[in-house]
Amino acid sequence: MSLIGNLFSSSIGRKFLMAVTGLLLVGFVIGHLIGNLQIFSHPDKINGYADFLQSLGPLLWIARIGLLVAVAIHIWAAVVLTVENQKARGVQRYGVKKWIRASVASRYMRLTGFVVLGFILYHLAHFTFGFTSKADFKANLPEYTMTENFHVLGFPAVEKGSHVHDVYSMVFLGFRQPVVALFYILAIGLLTVHLLHGFQSAFQTFGWRNASWASVLRAVAVLFCIAYFLGNIAMPGAILTGILKPAAGTYAAQHAAVRTSATVSLPSR
């Protein structure tokens, strides 16, 4: 049997596929976080970043399809391994004892995984395709005019004066909605729990987890997950609480001014 066949047909191969695809997805969520944190900078940053990604054209779609394939393989391997483990254990008391000893992250690994999948689909519908709002997103947003050049690795990628999608305002308007912001924070929390157990499982699959390194690797994984969680909730938290104000001159700032004016002008009863 070929190497590829062994990866998909054996338990060890499926664990390896889960670990590799998991690490690929970790790389994606780190890049996604770095991109999102640009909301705390000038609108040129996140708008230029988004326009640069869109300019990649076919390469961007290849990356998207690759990520979807990685997600599909990751979920498939997880489901198959879970079914195999359940069949191997049967209904013996051993399974109960093992569940009691397991960490919270490992107990709810499948649950958090499916919730995170639902969140990813909603997040794409909300911010990438604009399916969840007809008033504030995508085509209804006025274009943003770049005030400075946007550089990637020191090279100009988006020129000053270019008209680009106003992703900055789209993010602000999205996270100003309490339901959206709170759901995002909840989903990020579940993703963090999923990552915590996933890191340790990957370490074990690759043979990096042993008696000498177990405590150090766990500490690194915990610190990474805490930093990831705090970094992600900073954006919706700052916008929802009003700590972060939209930059002057953006559509988000104009929209906020209109809402404030409408609220102030309401007659008292």
C-alpha cells in the first residue's frame, strides 16, 4: 500500500493527518489574528492588507481551498478515530474512568470542534461574503480611499489614492452588534480550549512529548492559548465597550455620528 494510502487507512496515519492539518490551521489562525489586530492601527493598514489579499486572485482561492481541504481532513480523521476508540472500548468501565481523568479540553474536544466549525462558517458569511447583513456590509459600504501606501515586506502593495473595500468600517459595524461580538468571544474561547488539547495531542503524535518535556510543552501551549484568546477578544471587546473609537472620516465614524445624533434628538417622554 502506498504512503498516502497508509495515512488514510491506519490509525497512526490518521493521527498524523490530524496533527499536520491541525498545525496548518494553527498557522492560519495566527495569521488571521495578526491581520485583525490591525484594526487598532490606521484604517490604511487593515484596508490595505485586505486589498492586498484580494489582489492575489487565484492564489488566494488556492489558499482558501487548501484550508477547506485541511479542515475536511481534520474533521474526518477526528470522527473516524473517535468511532474506532468507542468500538475498542465498548461499554467497559475503563471508558468511564478515562473520561473522569481526562482534562476539560479533551472531554469536550469534539463539541468545541463542531462549534468552531459553525463559527467559521458564520464568520465567513458575515465578514467575507456579507450574507448576514443588507444594510452595512459589502456593496452597500462606500469605498475607502487610501491615504498612504501599504507595504508588504518593504514593497508597496497598495498605492496611495487607491479605492479599496472599507474592511475597517465593516469590522467596526459588525462588532458593534452585541450578539455578534459576544458570539465571537464565546467561539474564540471554545477554539482556545480546542487548541490547548490539540497542541498536546500533536506533540504526542510527533513524539515530542515525553517525561522530560511534557510540563514545558504544556506551559508553552497554555501561554500561547492565553495570548491567542486575549488577542482575539481585544478587538470585539474594545469595539463593543466603546474603548476603541472609529477613526475620523471613515464610514464607521459617520455611521456612529448619525446614530448618536438620532439618539440625542429623540423626544423625551
